[in-house]
Amino acid sequence: MGGFSIVELMIAMLISLILMAGVIQIFTGTKSTFITQEGTSRLQENARFALGRLSEDISAAGYLGCLDSEAPSYPFRNDLTDKTIGSAYDLGTPIFGTDGAGVNGSDSISIRRAGSGGSIRLTAPMQSATSDIKLDDTSIGYNSLKQFDIMVVGDCATATVFMITNTPSGSGGTIKHASGITATSGPNIGQSNLDGDLYYIFGADRASVAGATQVSTSTYDICASTSGVGTSLFVNSNNCGTATVANELVEGVQSMQILYGIDADAATSPGVERYLRADQVSTAQWNVIASVRMTLRFDTVNYVPGGTYFQDFTTTVRLRNRGG
């Protein structure tokens, strides 16, 4: 009975090893390609979401309903005690930023606007600029109002920002804005109304368009990720403070650099004259910004063959409520 010789067995084993090496190489290459494609796809999806979110928010900066908030002559009053440049509810400067103070030398940007949930209609005209505001308490938006919330009341000609000083729930739609009451809870702790005078009487001759809505302020910056590795894009993180977990938007954002387009002569010659960093923008120029140019660097979050891949994305956004 015949069999294989040692030489034949060794040759067969060698051929098998060569075939196995080829199969392993194909498998390794395919896996490497898959990991790389998955990483770059995740990078591109993160970039799409982050730039889309930022662009939508930035473009709406300064939104006050049908009121034209074009600087510098729009009739707008801020009755809040804290309304300095850079404060959360300084709607006189609907967009504001810092330069290079964040993680990896990143910039930050703050956007201020009336809320996107729609205006709550006034049910009766105000009797004076210091009287209570009567809102439609059957509106869906009314149910979310709380004491110490910041609101803007206005029509197509004027607007005023103030803090609610009573509890809206169960008030029958009555909103008070008294002075001398300081917020003791919520995100607006320490805030108060300057004198309770809204300056304008809303609803007297424009009841059909007068309404009120909450004010929204969003600050975006780059902080160390709390859900993974590296750094992420955060919103309202309190300068990368402790309460950041719920505010992490997008992982894998290494840095954010922002330039502000200045349109100082919009009335006579609309268009951006130049782009400046936040530390180059003067106090007066914050109110004549017509566009924002931002560059964000994204990475693949996880390791890919050859190292962590990164890519820069740049986009320019026009502020719909500012500039000609």
C-alpha cells in the first residue's frame, strides 16, 4: 500500500502555508479598508451634522420675529440688569465670540435669538409700559414658560427683553416683569429686571401681530470628550465646566477657528468688507457682523490603519437678520 513521502508532505504543507498566507493577507487588507472607510464615513457624517447645526443657529442670530433687528437704529430695549457685551442675553450683540481660549487653541461662539418655537399671542393690549402682559395660556408654547425665564415681547416695530418674575402656570396668562426680584434658581441665577419698564406699550394698535417668545442663547466650544476619547463640539458647556455630559454634540472635533465678516456700511454698500478674529472685533463692530466663516477640524475618533485621519472643513454663513 503506497503513501506520501516526507518530501511530498513538506511540499504540500508549503503550498498550504502559501495559500493560507494569501488568504490572511486578503482578509487583513479587506479589514483595514473597511476600518478606514468606516472611520472616514464617520468623520464626514460628524462634519455634516456639526456644520449644519452651527450654520442653522448662526444664520438665525438676532432673530426677533417680524421686527427688523438691523443695527444700529432698530427700536429694541433690554430691561435685564445683566446685559454687558458677552452676557447670555445681550441681544444688542446677537453674536459674540472668543479667540483661541479653548482646547487646542479653539475659538468659541455665542448666538442669541428669539426662540424658534413660535410666538405666543397677546390676548389684550398693555395699559402702560409697566403693566402686566396678557398671553394666550392655551398656546402650546405657554406651557413651557417658567418663573425666571427670559422672554422678548414685541411686534413688527419694537421689542423688549425681560425676565418673568411670577409663575406663569395657573396665572391665567398673566406675565409679570417687576423689578427688584432676583432669579434664585435655573440658568439665570442672579439675573433681574432693571426697572420693570418695557418702554413700549405692546398690543395697543398692533394686537394682531404682538406676541412674546422665549430667548435662546447658544454657546459652542471645543472641550474634552465625556463619552469617548479626544475632543468634541459642545453647546452651553459653561466653558468646559463640570455639567457638560448632556451638552456634547459631536465627537471627533479637534478644533474650531472662526472669523467674523464686518459690514460697517450696510445701508449704503451692503457686503462684507473684511473678516476679523474675535480679538480684533471692537465693541461697536459686534453689532455689524453680517457673516461668519468657520473652519472645523474633524478626526476619525477611533484609530484607523496608518494613524488617526483628520480633515478640515470650512464654510461661510450669512446672518439672515443682519446685513443688506
